Amino acid sequence: MSWLEFGIVALRVVLTFGLLLTVTILNVWAERKIVADMQSRIGPSRAGPFGVLQTVADGLKLFFKEGINPRQAELGMYMLAPFLAVIPAFLIFMMVPWGAPITVGGQVIALQGADLNIGLLFILAMSSMAVYGVVLAGWSSGSKYPLLGGIRATAQAISYEAAMGLAMVAVVMFTATQGDGGTLSLSEIVARQAGNWGDISPIFSVVPRWNVVPQLVAFVIFLIAIVAETNRAPFDLVEAEQELVGGYHTEYSGMRFAMFFLAEYVNIFSMSAIAATLFLGGWNGPTFDGALPGFVSAALPTVWFLLKTYAIVFVFFWLRATLPRLRYDQLMTLGWKGLIPAALVWLVVTTVVFGFRQFGAPWG
């Protein structure tokens, strides 16, 4: 690898990391404002214009706040758990293409941290790893309430990761029919959603070729699963204040608590970005055929990507403001008796339909 290639890779990583930190700060502020508006409150209004610097002020406060080590904590795991929560959250977003590739000095720069040919498998692996941070935080704290939160997180993750993975499989199967074989690369999945459905019928020429059109059921299952996977309301049983005080991070303070807080909001954006990539065409959108200046055209794919992602992020905030927390038995029932059977049935339907499309009916 030449120094130029190394510099391009480093630039992609820095840009991805910077984008993620910036949108996380904005997401915390946006959630407070949106929920406040829905509940007829003002929300952040003091620090900065419209209170936009409130998140920065909270971060500075937590940075300088004293970290306390519980006496009965398993210190090594107690210190490691916040890193196990936040690092997978960042690595998940590294797989997501957040703009069209750009050409600088003859070099093509992909606006993506890394384009692995097993990108979806990597995302599932990192999503599973993130649960270890929550489980170990609860166990290592030396308190029964965080331990219960960690145990709940394990059961919840197993339940909803299965449904999420099955929804992904349906998308991968459909993508295989739209190009030269199957792929697990997110950039390739985005590329195969370009254009419209005009090849089916002229009346569909205004419908974008997004996977959500034929895979609407998988999209709904995936949305529910990622809300549960990120431990967000109404699935936030791992940190239920009523019976667990604060859940798995009860015994954490200062920057260690801030890392769990950061991981949650990074995961919200990352999972929303993955949903937009798999089902809503990623950065694909109208280009206006050269009617815009060059720099605007270059930035337009990233704008489409952010608009789609934030539409899903808004659903996270909307659910928090409107739905009460589920009981734990309801959480498990929805996962095992609702989403997983529905995902399996949809996967079978998808297999049969695409089998007929590819090879024809066996009786034909």
C-alpha cells in the first residue's frame, strides 16, 4: 500500500468518525427538542442558539465529573465494559456508505469507512459484541440491580437479533435477483437500488427501485427489531428505573457513564443508517441531471442519505414520546411468538416467489 492509498483510507476513517460524533451531538439535542414539543414543553433553550450546545455542556460536565469505583466491583471488567459498548457501535457504522464515491486527483474515494464483501455479517457480529459491554457492566458492578439489567439485555438481544438477521436475509435474497449473484456488501446493495421500477411497467417509472417496495414486511420487522436491539423505549427494560434503579449502568459515573450514553445514540444513528441503506436506497436519489453546481451535485447523495436516516431516527424519538414501556413478558412474547415466526414465514414466501421468478413454476 502506497502512502497515498494509506492517506485516503485514513481520511475515510476520520470523515466517518467525525460525521458520527457530529450527528450524535445533534441527535441528543434533537430528541430533547422533539419530545419536549410533543409533550408541550420548551426543552433545551439556554446553552447556545435554541439550546443546541446543551449536549456539549453535558459532555463537559461528565468529563470532569469524578469516576467512582464500587468496592465489590470486578475492577478489570468494570473498566473494560464501557469500551466494549462504544467501540462496536462505531465499527458498525464503518460499513455504511454515506455518500456517492468522489474523485480527487484521479483517485476514487468511497465515502465509507470500509467496504467489506461480508459487510452485513460484520454488522451482525459487532451488534452481538455490543451486548457484552452491557452484560459485563451489569455483572462486574457488584450489585444485583445492574446484574438483572445485564441479564435482561442478553435475553433481549438474542430474541431480536434473530428477527433482525432473518429480515436481512430476505433483503439479500432479493438483491441477488437484481444483479450478478448475491452480495453482502452494503455499497453493492445500494448500487442495485438505483433507478426505478419502470422495467416492470411504465406506470411504475416514478417509483424508486428501493428494496422497501417488495420487502415491506421485512422492513417493518427490521424496524421493530432495531428499536429493541438499541434498548430504546418501549423496549428499554434493561434500564427500567421503576425496578432496576437505572439498570446496567447504575454504578457508573463520569466519563464511563458518558460512554454508555454515547454508545446508545451512536447505535440509534447506525441502525437507522443501515435500515436506510438496505431498504430505502441509501444515498440514491434525484440528481436533477446537471442542473445544479458541481459541488452541490457531489453533496446531494449525502443529503439524501441523511434525510432517509433521520426519518427513521425520528421514529425512535416519536416512539419514546408516545408509547409506554412494555412488560418483560410482553417483550419476550413479541420477539419469540411474533417477530421471529413472521420473519420466517416472510423468508419462505420470499424464497418461493423469487424461485418462481428465477427458474419458473415447477409445473410449467
